Amino acid sequence: VLHRHWFIFVRHVLTLLVLAAAPLLVGAIWMRIGSFELVTDSLSYILVVMAGCLYYLFMLILLFGYWLDYYLDVFIITDKRIVDIEQSGLFGRTVAEERLYRIQDVTSDAQGIMATALRYGNVYVQTAGKTERFIFENVPHPERVSRTILELTDKIVDRLEADQHPSSSRTS
């Protein structure tokens, strides 16, 4: 069972923290300049507070969406098949699975300095089935994942060939 690398979620959280600090920075600059008197009447103050609350509520909803995407995107490799479960928003889910004997090619890559340093990347699985290409995005140790898939595929194919030609496997 694989999830995306933890750094992908942390990168989204850091982006949201920077965006969350932006209104505080604008408020500090605004107070420093001295135009805070514009917000001293009650209606303006209430509107500014409500806008700030809505902004931070939106940030919280984005954080929840990023966490859902991180936690509910699952890639499963068994000794018979691979399964790719992709969550799209709150109510969208795509499940694709393919038997190992239909796998034709497995490729892994790590693009960028952080991906190389933290050892995460994509694994591309080319199949002969309905879904032509599975993409396991931003998984930890993509080279190990691709090697595992190829080893399992070789075992399945060898077992299928042995079942098709039982006489040749007994003579060897």
C-alpha cells in the first residue's frame, strides 16, 4: 500500500501558511502607515473581521482538501494486480485496477532537486488493458516500486507459462 510522499502534503501546508501570513502582514503594514482610523467605526471593523474570518475559513477548507487528496489517494500492489485509487474532491473517486500479467512496461522517474534528495517520484505502468497507463504520482522510492512490480509480473508470467506448458517445465 502506497501513499504520496509526505513532502507533497508538507509543501501544500507551507504554501497555505505563507498565504495565511499575508493578511497579518498587510494589517501590520496598514497599522504602521497610520490609516487604521479608517476601520475604527463599527461597520467597517465588522466587515474587516468577517472578511478575515472568511479568508481563514477558506484556508482551512483548502487544507482539508489537500489532506483528503494526500490520505485517500492510494496505490496498492498485490501478487495478482495493481490498484490505483484516486480521490477527486469530496465526492469523486476513481478506482482503476489491472492484473499483473497484462503489464508491459514499468518506468520510474524523479524530477527535481527535492524529489531526488527525498527519493520520491512517479511510477508509470504501461498495460495492455482498458487503462493504458497507470501513474503512481509522487510515491516514495519509485525505483523500488517499479522493481517490485516487475518482479511480481515476472513471477506471474512464469507461473502462467508453466501452467500452459506443463510438459516442458517437467523436463527442465
